[in-house]
Amino acid sequence: MPVLDFIGHASYAISSGSTRLLVDPWFTGHAFDFGWDQISEPAFNPSFLEGVTHIWISHEHPDHFSPPSLASLPDCTRREALVLFQETRDKRVVDYLKKNGFRTKELASGERLDLSDDFSVRCFSRNDGDSWILLEAQGRRIVNLNDCVLNTPGRLKLVKRVVENADVLLTQFGYANWKGNRDEPGVRAAAVAQKLKAIQLQARTLEAKTVMPFASFIYFCHEENRFMNDRLAGLPDVIRAIEGVNARPVLLYPGDCWSVGAPWNNHASLSRYAADYVAIAQREMVKSRPVTVPEIKECAKKMLEDVAGHNGASFLRLLYALKVLTPLRFWISDLTTACELSLLDGLSVSSGAKREECDIELESGALAYALKFPWGMGTLLVNARFQTISPDAENRYGNVCEIRSLNMRGFSLPKDLPRVVADRLHDEGGLIEFVKRARNRITSRGRGGAVARSVERTAE
């Protein structure tokens, strides 16, 4: 039987004979602009990692693609292991890997690669930049959905068509992005309940014999987002949800080793995780230094140049005229000042504006990061270092974030709009499902609406 060694969060290794595939290594450091840390210490074993022959990275998010962790791999692994990544337009990840001396291979969506005589891999890309993987080793089918938001029958039928049934399903079990303000714990509780239902739908659809919850072993580690820890998914509830659809739960703690298909007792791992979850409240939270208004303006200037380089000005003007995009007002709490952001006109300081007239409250460091990097606005949604003020803030911010996300992944608007729509039609499982989701997106104005959908990766 293939052997699975769990390292932590979304990272593990599958070994079959002399072939060892390492998945999404994250051993060290924080993620998402110091917004996340791992609940349990990863099991970093250099001698074990020296045997890695292949590495698969699911997508660019820093809890899956972690440059510091890749740099910490043993020298022989960095020289000799073949890194697999989905084929993308932007080539950012592959270019980084090549520049740092890694051997790489891009996988077209659905392409099969034989790692050995009895071990193969197929990687399937999603329109939002994520990908999922089907591993077949010694007659076992192991499906890793990681962060892919596959939570509807339409989306899952594409997976079912390929997989048929899964011996092992690896999937998320908790929220991992902004879910309500400090005083809205009910929003987070509802997100967990929704995630458990998604796990059950996945398990039933794929006829999973075993479900392994993973990729949600994080906590919000910054003083600006610590409130998000108040409703983290309870592992006993996750176990019960899996058992509720007649699948077998296998919960692994960092350092655990499991022969795929063999019996497993969850008691020890539940006990160890319980202690780690309790300890979160005692851990020191990250604090960020203030950033000056001139620094924030410089970040916004570079962002505007990047947006102009990817999108037609007439198209952006049309989106603003139709109010698909609207100027966003931020209240910078540590500077007690407001600013307004437009993808057409840039950032302007509104010295006379009051907090209640703004859309989003956050500290200067979080805003600077969101503006500075192409992925920054998406990062802010994931690390939850903000509070909404206006009722429609999440929808308005989500639409701006959508533009930045598409540009980051190499799409220009309106030129690539037909390709974007076609990809989404495909990933939703057809026109009916696509229209249904689009209608929900347009009409939803409640908490967690556009924000949750624009980074639905999470579930985070």
C-alpha cells in the first residue's frame, strides 16, 4: 500500500516504492502578510525529505507555495526533485522555481504523468488559479481537493467524471478568510456549518471510502484578526460529519504515518490537536508597524500603473459608469484618516471624511500591502485584517479584488473576457449552474456575500 506521511496543514508526502511525492510544503514562517500561522508545529524531518523525488504545488497561495520552505529543503532535494505545477498564463511560480535552481514541469489540465510504474498523477486547473489532483498508486485513488471550492453538484460532477470514486478524499474543513466583523461570530459559525455540508456533498458524490480533513490547520495570528479564531471548526464535529455519510475519517497529526487503506484510530490525534487549539489564546499575536501616507500613496501609484497596463481605460470607465465598480473609502484607524481608491484615478486622502462615511476600516500596514502587490487585495480578504463599515462594502471590495486577481493571473480586460467567461462556464458545470451562481452573486447583499465568493478558495 502507498504510505502517507503528514507534515502539517496541507503538506504531506505519498510514498510508493522508491518514489516519494511531497505536496505543498509549508514548514516555516507566517502566511498572508503575517495573518496566518499553523496551529500545530510542522513535522520537518530533513532526512525524510532527502528521499523526495517529486514535489507538487497546487497553487500560488503562500500556505501552499512557500518560498522559505522550499529554500529549507535539503540540498539534494532542491537539486534533484522534479517540481510539478499547473500550466498558467503568467508563469510566475515556474519562473521563480527555475530561477532558484529547481527542475520543473508544467502540467496541462488533466494531463497524466507517470512518476513510476505504479504511481501516476493528474492535475486539474480551476479558473480561480487553484488546482486539484488525482493520485493513483498501487491501485488506490487519492483525491486532493485542497483549496478548490467544489461545493455544488455542478462543480463536483466534473470531478466525478474523472475520479468515479475515491479511496481517499483530502479536503478542507474550516473557514480561512474574512467571515464577518468582530461582533458577528454567528457569520463564522454559519461558515463552518456550510463547510461541513460541503464535505458531506463531496464524500457522497465521489463515493469516498476515507475522508482526510486537512488544509485548515491554521489560526489567525495577528492582533488585527485574532477575533476570527472564535468559531474555528471543531475537529470532533468534522469527524461526526464524515461519519454521517458513511465514510471513514482519518485525522493525522504532524509526524503521523498512515498506510493508505489501513485501520486508523483518531483518538491520539484528536487529543493532541485539542491541546494545540486551547493554546492559541495564549500565543503572542503579531503586530505591524504603521506606514505613512506618502508610502501608501506610492503603493497606490504603482498599483494604478499595473491596472492601466492590463485593462482598457474605456472598459474601466464603463464599469464605473454602470456601478459594477465604485470608489472605495478606507478608514485608516492607526492614522485616523480616510482615503478613497479608484482603479481609474488612484488614491486620494480625504482629510475631512469621518469613519462612518467609509466602507472599510483597517490599519495602514494592511492597506499598504493590499495596494503594493498584485495579490495584495486578495491577501487582505484571506487574512481578515479589516472590518467593514458600509453595508455593501464586501460586494464593492470583492469586485475590485476580482479585477486585480484576473490581472495577476495574466488576463487583460476586456480582451480576455470571453476566455474568462468560458472558463467559469466550464468550472461551474454548465450554463444553468453558471447563471444560478451569477444570479446569487448579483442579488446577494448580506454579510459574507461577494467577499466570500471572490475568495471562496478558502474555506476556507
